[in-house]
Amino acid sequence: MLDEGFTVTESGALRPVRPKDICILLRSMKNRAEIYSDELSKQGIEVWTDAKNGFLESVEISTALSILRAVDNPLIDIHLTAAMMSPVYGFTPDDMAVLRLRDRSRHLYLNCQEIAAGENLSEQEKPRQQLCQKFLDSFAQLRVIASASPAHQLIQQLIERTGLWDLVLAMKYGEVRKANLRLLIQYAQEYEAGGQKGIAGFLRFVDKMISRGEDWSCASSVTDRSDAVRIMSVHHSKGLEFPVVFLCDTAKRFNTQDLRSNMLLHSQLGFACCARDFVTRKQYPTVPMEALKLELQRSMLSEEMRILYVALTRAKEKLIITSVQNDLEKKLSGYVNALTERGTVSPYVARSASSYADWILMSLVFHPDFTRLCIDLGCMPEDVITLPACRFQPVLAEIHDQQEEQAGEQLTFSETPQQPLVEHIRALCSDSYPDRQAREIVTKLSVSQVVHQGEGGFSEVPFSKEPAFLKEEGALSGAQRGTALHTFMSCADHAHAQQDLEGEIERMTHEHYLTAQEAQSLDRRAISRYYQSDLFLRSQRSHNLRREFAFQMELGREDLETVQGIADMIFEEGGAWVLADFKTDRVDADVLCDRYRRQLALYAKMIAGSTGMPVREKVIYSFYLGRALTLS
């Protein structure tokens, strides 16, 4: 329109249309206004939007906030990096890499101070000494101001001392960016009006806003002299008129998310919710809920129709409506077939609309110009009701997807590959790892795994002696009963249990060491025999008794495997350890000793190595046999 010389009327005379005469209306500005703005900017057309989000993400505000966060705490490297690499200070990625390589274990701020001091500088650090010194001088002034000034004064001083005013004015839309900086100062004053002081509290407030997805409104610099295409929401266009209006994105579906909730609320009809069947775990809508949903839908559609009326009446001379439709012929055929005998669209069909475009297409099936288009598409018979002709002109255009073509062009190589480079890459990719076998070595093993590896596998397959279907429902297995006894031995107060065994079991059940079923499964007679044994009396006389003693060490192998284990009980006697292991296996003494001899030998070796005290005796206490077995 700008290039073709389209004319509009001003003070009774015609003149060529200008960008400020054009307005693009959208139902929702979110995620859409930026697309239209970017495309118009690419064409060299100045554009203004009344988008109310994106304030905290704008370049000028994010730069100011990064510097403020660094001033508040310069030891947070990510904030300091953002401040130093901002347009204000101009550090490059290479500069930051040199600062980091100064000392990787220290904060960037401390490295920057060392480079600025000029002591023991490398060849790469010397050219950056002045840059670091200039940064620290400016930074020190801001930190002094921050220590005694409210947030809005600090922001004001930051903008003035760093030259941020001039920097944003040199950018595109400089006046808007400068107005955003003024707004940041104003928002800080409003924050402090609530009794809060200091930059730290203000930054925490901003971070909470960002975490909740909230934002402040951006500044508006549009005036009567601004020659820019306006992009605004339909809601904000109330009371305004423009010579040319584009009503875009009319195919956007209505927001019906509230109607899909499990509970609905109406100001007059009250409350309704879904019914739930807790037996079948299903929920279904109720009659009151369906009634409430119909009323809320009617109210929502009425409001959307009022908004559409506002959008259609904003143009003084030309209105252009755009819509992207899939299966246009099918949709138009449905509207034509839904015509009543009087040639109107039934209220039921009108209520089924899901977008502004649906309502517009329903009304256009009566238009003579659009009728001819419907006939050409095969959506309408020749004998249709038409209205008097007017200047409406329907235009169909196919949208070509150029992304695939552009992607194909980007993948086209114009130069032949360099054969030496190709061979070098192939040699690197085909190079084999020299220690491939080391990848299959288990670097950490338990003692049991080490023992079984030495035996070439498990000597016995732990099949259950009794099938599961013959066991009493809910009864503990043998392994579970053994685990319960082991838990008692490791967590019980044995001095108290020796005097009152049932009381100690009840305490452990109450404190959730044992379940009621595990407590019932404990063999009281076997535990009482242990308390009468010589092993228990010896352990009680020891001044150094440890239960569930965990250890870990590397074996003296070439592979350096790490072995870990837990000993049931060790106690010191005569300047050496006595190692005791509790077992519930229902086997005789010889089988029990042969089964665990190598395991306890490895335990003794590792305990001696980790504690520096030898193991003088290795003992297995069998609860099944009721006695201690000493291993040679």
C-alpha cells in the first residue's frame, strides 16, 4: 500500500497513506506481536507495539540488572560475567577466558583484581590490564554508592556513570529504550514506597517476578509525530480509529481453558463440579456442571462477539481481515448446508464457532462477491440467495513453505572437500582406545562378589525349598526373617535387651526399626542364647566395640579394584580386633565354616589394613546352632 500510493482522506483532501495511518489489530499480543514487528522491520517499515511484556528481557533492562546484581555481590561469577560482557564494559569472550585461566579455582572478581594490579602478568594478561583497571574503578564507585543509597538512586547513578543513556540512544528504538530505563527507576521508587530499602531487596523482588512469569509494562514512545505502523490489541484500540486497519490472526481459537476445568463457578448460578466414582476411579460431568458450562460458554461468546464488533469498527476507510484456514472448502460447505429456510445461519451453528474467522465466514456466505468464490470452489449451488453488491473483495492466497527450500540451499556445498583433511578426520574416528579392556572392569566390588569371583561363580543356587503358593499369605520368607534378625542385632540396645528382650523389641517396633510382622518373626530363644554366650560377654567387656563397621580399600591388583564391605561386629581385645559375623543359615558347623571362610578372611585383611590393627580372631555366631564357631 505504501509503494502503490494508496490514498486516504485528511481534512477533506486525499493524500498518500503513511505508516502511522495503518494499525494492525490482534486479539492477543503474546507471542504474535513480535512476529509482525520483526517482519515489518525487515522491510524497513518503522513499527510500534503496545506489548505489555518483555520489559525485563529487553537489552537495556537486562544489562542494567546484570550490573546491579554484580554490584550487590561480585563473587557470583555468572552475574559478574554478564555485567563485564555487556555493551557497557565491552569484555570479549577471549578477555573472559584469560581472566578465568588466571586461576580457575578462584572467583573472576579476584582474578580481575590481580590482573589490574599488574603483578606477574602473562603475555595474554598484559594487554588487558588497563581494561580490568577501568572496570574496577567504575565498579568500586558503584559499590560505594550502593552501600548508602536506595535502589532508585543507585540505578540513576549507574545509568549516568556508565553512559548507558547514550548507549541505548545509539540503538534501534533508542527513545523507547531510554524510556524503559526511566521506568526501571520509577519501579524501584514504587518498590521502596512500600517500606523496602536497598538494592538487594529490589533484586530479590525482581527475581521472584521472573520465577512467577510476571513482568512490568514497557514504555510507550508513540506520539502524533511518530510515523510508525501501530500493532495493538483489540482491547486497547477501543475509542481509536485509523484510516487503514488490518485485523489479523482471526483464526486463533477462543480460549476455553476455563470451561475444561473439573469445577466451574458462576456469579449467579453458583458452583458445580465433576462427580467421581472412587471404586472405578472414573469421573464424569454432572447435569449442573453441564448447565453451568453452557451458560459460561454463552457469556464467553457474547464477550468475544463484542470484541469482534470493536475490531470491525476501528477502520475509517479500509479494513483488511486475514485468516489462515485449512480445508476452507469443507468449512464453507458446512456453513452453506447449515443455512435455514430464510437463508440465515442458525444460532446453534453460530454458537459452535471457535474463532473470529468462523463468524466472519458464516456471514460472508451471503455476500455476492464471496458467493461467486464459493461457487467456484464447489461449495455452493448456483441458485443461492444474494445480497446487493458492495466493495468487498475476497482474496485467496496459498502460503508457500520456504523453510525447506532455504534449508536445502544451506546444505548445498559449493567447494570440494580437502582430501588430506578428510583422511585426518577418518584416522581420528577410527583410532582405537588403547585400554579397551579396562572399560569392562568393575571398579567397585563387594566382598561377596570378590569371593564368588574367586570360586568361579555361586556354588549354590538359592532355590526356595517351598513354593510361594504353599506359603501362608503375608508370611515372611527365610531371607526376610534373617534380615529382621540382622536389623535387631545392629540397632538394638543389647544391655537393655539382655534384661528385657520383649521391651526392647517393642521399643524398636514403636520407633519403626522393625515392622510388627518382623518383630513377631524374631526367634526369642535364639537371641536369649546369644546373650548367654561367651562371645556376647567378651564384647560387652571391651572398651572399643563397633557394630556395622563399614570399610573400603583397594586390592593390590593391577586393575586397582575398590572393594567395600560391612562387618556385623568387631571389638578390641588384647590390642587386636575380634571379628564376629552373625549367620542364620540352617546348616551344620562344617558347611557354615566352609561357606564363609574366604569372606571373613578378606574381611580381616581389609579391616587390618584400614584400621592399622590386626585381627586376632574370626568368629561366626550361628543362631541356628546357638553357638560361636571360631575360624582358623
